[in-house]
Amino acid sequence: MSNQYVRDLSSNTKRGMQSKAEKGIKPGVPPIGYLNDRLEKVIISDPDRFQLVRMLWDKMLTGTYSVAQLVQVADKELHITTPIRGKKKTGGKPIAYSSLCAMFKNRFYTGKLPFKGDLLPGKHEAMITEEEFERVQEIIDPLHTTRPKDKTYNFQLRNLFRCGECGFAITAEQKRKTIKSTGEIKEYVYYHCTGKNKSIKCSQPKLHVNEDVLIEQIKEKLSKFTIDPDFYKLAIEALAQEEDVVVAQDQTRTQARERAIAQKEQSIVNLRRMRYNGEADDDSWYFAEMQTLEDELEGLQKQRNNAEYKARNWRAKADEVFTFARYAKEDFDSDDLEKKRSVIVKLGEVLTIMDRTIQFTPNKYFIPLEEMNEMQKLTPEMVRTDSQQREIGPKNELILSWLRELDSNQRPRS
């Protein structure tokens, strides 16, 4: 009888896990960067860790860090610790090497749900794209092989692009050519498709493209999303103005939320006082009422935390976009390989090379910058001097319009 009870319990548990997975919700504890919402029974983004963990993915995407180095970055620079969970309060420690390796191989971060060998659609917020995940796999895999690494040349664009025809990796080769007239030896770097996709007869492997040509293409595309120092200053001022408006609008809602939380906390205190005074002897009523009040309080606190997170994230995202537009060209032209590769990673998604030409989908937050940049070229005098403030109106309105449409999920709602 006891064995049958254990078997039934195990069967029910498995059915429950299967049911959650089919609904797009991960059974058990989610990976770092996410939390279980006990009230809504869903997985939410961890407001304290989500953006920090995304920074680890960004650094890995540059191809200039090893997992071991990122363990140190997570601990010493970003100060990421594991969430404290359970009654035993486990956690609160730096991310271990094995945990970081597992993180970089976990498709959960793409918004999918790996479960029993299947990949189900998840209901949680994706931290990275499928393209970014695949690029990280290409970067990490060589760390687990014995293939010797090139020690003489740092390929600037390796592991950043995929073939636009077959979807497989783009590789790099260094070649040397002797100039007959002078005897001088020149070195060239070429990129081409690996041609490893056996299911597709790809025409791209034979189309080698010089690294210098690709660099110039990137510079040309980057120029569309670049703003000058004067325009950057104007954008930051507009951002500050818009933030003041948002803060003022949100103040009333914040006060209302705090009053509601205080009232709910007082209701819990009053209910406990009734119990103490013998005015709530019905156990079923008391515990049901207490559970309702605690759930409502948790819901209000969650609303407050989400509002604060969105407000912080909106400003951070806007700062990131304008800072990128101001300094991306300088960073790309620098000798710092990490900065150069980071610019390419941030510029767009689905980075491919097709017929010796770079193609990509621009980061959605950067698309309006192209319009701003064109306006800046047409009317450069509008941002040159403080004496022309009355002429800045149209450009200022363009910036404010973009800020208001930045992302309804990233900024607080009015």
C-alpha cells in the first residue's frame, strides 16, 4: 500500500510538471536572471539580476572573454550573486564556473522551454535572441576542443557572422602574398562560409571577402546610426525633460500604491489582533482571510517593484541608445578589439554575410536614429548654438516622440 502511494505521488508529480511545461512555464527553479512568481504561478524576470546577466551574454558575444574570465567579471565587477531561496536561505553566493557554462548552453534564455528533449514555447521574457545563442555556442565550443588557436592574429570579425545562404558559420583565414616587384610580403585576412551544411548546396564558401572590405561596410552602416556631440547633448537634455514629466505623472500613482500597501498591512495587523482578542475563533475563516490579505499584499508589492523596474529600465535603455549613437564610431575605430566587436554585436541582430556583403536586422531601438541622423544632416544649424533654441523645436520633438515610443514594456505607463 505504501509503495502504491509513492507510485501515485510520483505519477501525479510528473503529470503536474508536464502540464506546467505545456503551458510554457518551467517546472522547478528557473535559471539565474529569473524568479518564480508564487502569486501568479509564472516565471518573471529578476529585477535585480536580469540586466546584469544580459551583460554577461553581451561580453561573451564579443568573443574576447572565456567562461573563466566571465566568472571573475560576474563576481568582481558586476557583483552578481545567486538568489536566496527556500526556508534554509540557500544562495547569495557568486556564480560558479559550472553554473556559467550551463547558463551559456541553456536555451531557456531565448524564450524557449527545454523539457524532456523537446523545445517548447515559453511564456517568460527572452533575454537573448536565437541568433545570439547560436553565436555564443560557436564561441564556446572551441574552448572544449584541443584544436590549436591562432596566436599570431586576432581576427576582428570571427564568430560574429553567419552565412546568409545556408545559415552556417563564417570562418576567417590569414593569407600571405609576395609582391614580385618588391619582394614585400603582404598579409590579408579573408572571410567565407565554412560550407559545413551538407543538406544545402551553398554557393558562398568560394566567395572570399577581404576583412578590410567588411570593415568599410560596417563603418558605412554605422554612420547611419551615429550622432554628433551637439546632437547627443540635445538628446540627453530631452531625455531629462521627459523623465521629469514621467516622474511627475507617476508620483500620484506611487502615492496611491503606497497607501494601498499600508492599508493592506494594517488589515493584516487588525486581523491578528482580532485573533489575539478571541474575535476570530473560526480557524477556517481566519486562515482563509489571512491568506487572501497576504496574497493581495504580495500583488501590490509586485506592482510597485515592477513599476520601479520599468522606470529604471526605460531610462537605462534610452541612455544606452544615445551613448551608443554618440560613441560607437569612436569605439569601432579604436584599437580595442573588445570595444570594436561589442559595437557590431549591439548594432543589429541576425548578422550575416551574403555575396561578400554584410546584412543584418538593425536593433529596433536604433532604427529611429537613422531618421534623426538624416534630419541632423539636413538641418545641422539647429543644434549648433544655444542662441538658436527656438529653432530646435522640431528636432527636440522628434527625440521626445522616439522616447515616448521607446517600448511600452520598458517604460512606465501613464
